[in-house]
Amino acid sequence: MKKLVQQVLFGAEGQTGMGSRKRRLLSESARVEEELVPAFVRPLLVMVAAVVVLFFLWAAVTHITEVARAPGEVAPAGQVKVVQHLDGGSVAEILVEEKALVQPGQVLLRLDGSQALSDLRQTGARMVALRLRLERLSAFVENRKPKFEELAPDHPELVAHQKQIYQTQLSSRDSALAILDHQISQRSDRLQQIQKALSTAQEHQGLTGELATMREDLASRKLVNRSVLLETRRAKVSAEGEVARLAADARVSEQELAESRSRRVDTLNVQRRDALAEIGSVSAELAEVTELQARLQAKVDRLVVRAPVRGYVQDMKVQTVGQVVQPGGLMMQIVPDSVPLEAVVRIAPKDIGYVKVGQTVNLRVSSFDYARFGFAEGKLKRITATSVVGEDGRPYFRGWVDLPQPYVGHNSDRYMLQPGMGVEAEILTGEKTVLAYLSKPLLEMFSRSFRER
């Protein structure tokens, strides 16, 4: 365009006065160029320059909030209730699902109890048999009729067996006592006979003595011959000997009778002592079986797993019927809903230098759209002293955020937070200008550039 204008101008003027004409043509050329440029370009350039200047001024004075983002989840401020099983076993029935709200005492699941119930029935039958045996022995010692039916109305076969043993015991005791009683009776009769004979002999001795005294007196006066006196003396000695013999027999018979009676008492005492010893053994065994039954009953009761508190089910490890639960194994967790909530977040090590207790935290809850419902506010109340390694192998610092308002938005009746909800925490760590934010990449680039070897 410039060359075309010069050719037109030079053709009109000719070749005279080249110096002055050339200067005039150059000024004309500049004027034509200015006329050919649109009129709005210059104000536009001025406006762009002004906008750039204003932008830098605005970026230099406008502050934005610095945040450290940390993922986490909502959790109860209290202790999460861990549902475990002491004995373990095979799962027979699952009655709850993940995140279900359960009430205290509500059945969560049942374990297969066939073996435990069988052991409990066997122990129960053994305990009934021991009680019947103890009642039989007590009745035998106390010499009364046993009360089997009151103890075991549902076990007629065990009652019949103990009745048979009781009758055998009675028969054995009665037989032994009958023999001794017969012996005592015989010896008592013999003693009575001897005592009667002794009494008669003593009377005869008395009469014989009187007769001998009379004849001795008559013989001294020569009124009785000597043969009669000797016969009287012989009769007296014979009577005295008979009395002595019968007295000795009476003493022997008394000893034999006392021995028989003592043997009868000993027989009763031996049977009683044996029964009492057996009672002690049975009582000890019954105590052991009773304790065993209590343990088995507790084991059977534990087959039904119930909720310890009102709360929400989470982290269910039991998924299918027939799954084997190890003794002491974790089955699920119950998150109480009656305790305050908090957010447990994972703070990256690169941000831990800027994070402090007491800083404001905005929580974006994954269950609620942030654009519609906003966020929940809280305060960072605690940070672990050292980092921990997560399941992915990356270290992080655990932080706890207090939630004074456990809901999202402005309506406390809706959009309530629940344990287990995922959150993204924005921890407000400070402020900086927009210009500093924009210049940060350049500053970092220049700080790292031109430093290589």
C-alpha cells in the first residue's frame, strides 16, 4: 500500500525538487496510512491497556482464601460398637443390611447352633440324672420316700431307673437288718431264758442254804445223822455252782446280744456313711455339670447376635449364609446415632505445615450436591502427632473436625449428616492475593530454572 501511494505521487509531481518532494511525500504517506487504519483501533488498544493495568491492580489488592483439601468421612464422636462373636461358628441367618438403623436388642444375625444345642441337651439330661441320684441318696439317708416326680416330670425313664435302684438299696439294707434282727431276737430270748433259770437257781440256792443251816444246828445237837448233813452240804454246793454257771451264761449272752445290736448299728452307719460319701461325690459332679450347662446355655444364647445400642450398621464382614465366623472375629460395627458427630479426615503431609487446630473447615458431603445444599461448617479440633500409613501405602495425618451443626444447608430437619458419609474437607489455612496465586507457577519455575549442573 505504501509503495502504491509513492508511485502515484511521484508520477504526478515529476522528478524536480526530489529532496523537498520526497519529504512531503513521506508525510503524505504517513497521513494516508493513518487514514487507512480504522478509527476504533486506537481507543480499543487504550482500553485493553487500561484493563490490563486495572486487572493487575485488582489482582494485587484482592485476597482469596487458601485451603488444604482432605478427604474423610463422618463418624460418631463416641466409640463405635464392634460386634464380635466369642465362639465363632457358621452363619445361619442374616437379618440386617449395611447402613440399616437397628434398635438395642434387635437380632442382627443367627449362627448355626446344632452342635451347641445337642451338647446342651446332653448336659441337661446328665444334670437331671444327677439330681435324681442325689434325691435317692438323700431319701435313703433320711429314711424317707424320695420325690422323683417333682424333680423330673419330663424324664419318666430316668425316674423309673432311680426308683429301681432305690428299691434295691432298701432291699439290701432290710435283708442285712433282718438277719441281724433275727440274731438279736434269738440272743435276747436265750438271755431271758438264762435269766429265768438263774432266778430259779438263786431261789433254790437260798432254800438249800437255809436247809443246810438248820441241819448244821441239828447236827451240833446230835439230832441229825452225819449222812443227812453231808447230803445237805452237797445240795448247797450244787445250788451255788448252778447259780454261778447261770450267771456266767447270762453275762456271755448279754455280751453276744450287745454285739449283735452293735453290729446292727454298724451296718446302718456303714450304709449311711457310704451314702453320704456318694452324696458328696454326686453333689460335686452336679456342681460341675451345672456350671457346664450355664456355659453351654450362654453359648446357645450367643448364637443369636443382637445390637448393643441404637445405631447404624456399617463395615459388615458377614455377607452370606454359611460363612464361617472365627472366634473373636469382627462381624460388623454399630455406629451409635445418639452421640455427636465429627468428621475424620486424612491430611496430606504437604499440607500439614499449614494446618492448625482451631481452623475453620468447610465440609462438602458427597451425599448432597454442593451447588444445591452448600456445605457443613466445623472446627479442626485435633491432629495426630505423627503420620500413619493408609491401605494404599500412602502416609497421612489424621484430623478430627467438630460439627456443631450436624446437617447441610439451613434446614436442621432435613439433609442430616449420618455416620459413614464421605466428605471432602476444605481447611481454611490463610489468605493470599490473586496476583500471588497467578505468579506462583512463574516464581517456582524461575526458582528451579538455571540451576542444573
